[in-house]
Amino acid sequence: MRDLKQLIPRKQREERQIEFVTNQHCNFRCFGCDSFSDIIKSPNFDNLVKEDIVNWSKVLVPLSNQSLINCKKVKFIGGETLLTKNLGSFLKVAAENFTADWEIAFHTNGLLLKKNEDLIRLCNDLNVRIYITIHFNDKKYLDRLIENINYTQKFVKDIRLVNSAKYWYSFHKYDKGKIYPFNNDSKLMYENCFASSCRQILNGYMYKCSKLSNLHAALEQTNQLDDPQWKKYLEYKPIHYSNSKEEIVKFFNKKEEDICSGCNTTETYDNVTKMNGMTF
Ligand code: SF4
Ligand code: SF4
């Protein structure tokens, strides 16, 4: 691992975004995935229902209009979102319920785009932005990715590329098939964290970030739900849309918390480690 420069300027990270988790598994297995998708193998399509999108929009749009939260972006995220058959209907519900001043988008690792022409066309119709992450500098992988990007551009203009090939934080340690939290300075970890602007919604509840929303499923997979090292992280309480407006605003605007000590956002994995033996 090597030292890391700050990926997103702090000022930019003050603006937050909502991420609805569509599913937790992925066709990749990037080492250190912040959604634990290298660990969570079982397909899980029950994380998101349309009612969650409608109910959260009823809470978030007015809070944003009143400037109680700094947020005008709603995204769909995995795992790999294109493994979710319902993505198109989720995008439609978001477009109907978040006002036109909100950006609506989904994230993908890109390699399944060519198999999803109808969805790509729908994005164009709904003004949905597609974020494609560049994960590795491997040539075969890049060739396949570029092929998918060129194909997508035939149907939709609004594509953003996110380069994570250079920057890859470690959100947890690995040891003999198990995972463990670090024990770092929580303020420093939070301040350097690119995920700190993302509030994730899973099964109707909002979490501080992807690490906390997906942790339970990952520890279930590694048989560590009783591991004392994860106790305080598993005790972390997300918030529901039925909570009061004051509670939601307070939760949404929280900065560093004790549980940020479990991450290691000042070091990153090199590309080969991150590829985790994958070939393309
Ligand atoms: S492509 Fe994204 S979700 Fe999939 S394993 Fe890699 S980082 Fe995780
Ligand atoms: S727990 Fe804190 S430092 Fe870790 S990913 Fe979440 S916001 Fe970032």
C-alpha cells in the first residue's frame, strides 16, 4: 500500500448524494470493495422497492428545498446495478418523484452496458446520467470497457467516467477469509473519505455510507456476526423515513463518527491487488 492524495476536494464533498442500493452482488470482485461485493456472493434483489423511493423522495425533496440538507442528487448503486432487472422501473419512479432540479443517475462498472440497450435508451428519455467507473489499468479490461462506452454513447450523451484505477482505499482488513476493522483516527479517516458525501438507502433505512449499509450482509457471509471486533459497527443505527424531520436532518448532516475509525482512507491498494485475480 502507498500514500494517497485526496481524491475529491473537501468543499465538493459538502454536497451530498443519496444512493439507493439495488443489489449487493457484482460481476467483479475488486479487492477491498467498499460495498463488500467481493464477499457478498448471493444475489439479493430485495433491497429496494418502489415505495422506498417514493417515501424517501417525500422526505428529501422538501428538506432540500428548505436548504436543511445540501443534496440534489439521487443515484442507484450496487453491487453491479445492471444485474438488477428492475433498474428501469426504479429510474422511472425516481424521475416521477424527485423534482427536475435533482440529478438522477446510476453507477455501473460498464461491462454489461452492451447487453442493456433498452435501459440505455430509457436513460436518454428520462434524462438519467450514467456513471461508469474505470477500475483497472489492465489492457484487456480497458478494451472491453471502451467498447461498452462507445456503444452506450450511440444512445445517450450524459455519461460520466469515474477513474478509480488510481485511488482505492482500504475500508477493512482481510485475514484468512475473514475481515476486520482498522483502528484509526476517526476524524482523519472521515476527512479523507470519498464516500463521506454519500448517504445510502438499503431496505428503507438510510445509512451513513456503503460500508455501514452492507456490513451486516458481508459479516453474515464470513460468519462474523458475533465477532467482538465488529460489535460497535453492528450496533450502528440507521434512520427510517418515518422518523421525524428533525431526526433525519440531524442524521443526514452528521460528519465524522466513532465508527469511521474502522476504515483506512489514507492508504490504497495497488492495481494488481485490487484486480484480485480477475482476468478479462
Ligand atoms: S465493480 Fe464496484 S461493486 Fe463491483 S466489486 Fe468492484 S468496486 Fe465493488
Ligand atoms: S465509516 Fe466514515 S470513513 Fe468509513 S466509509 Fe463511512 S464515512 Fe467513510
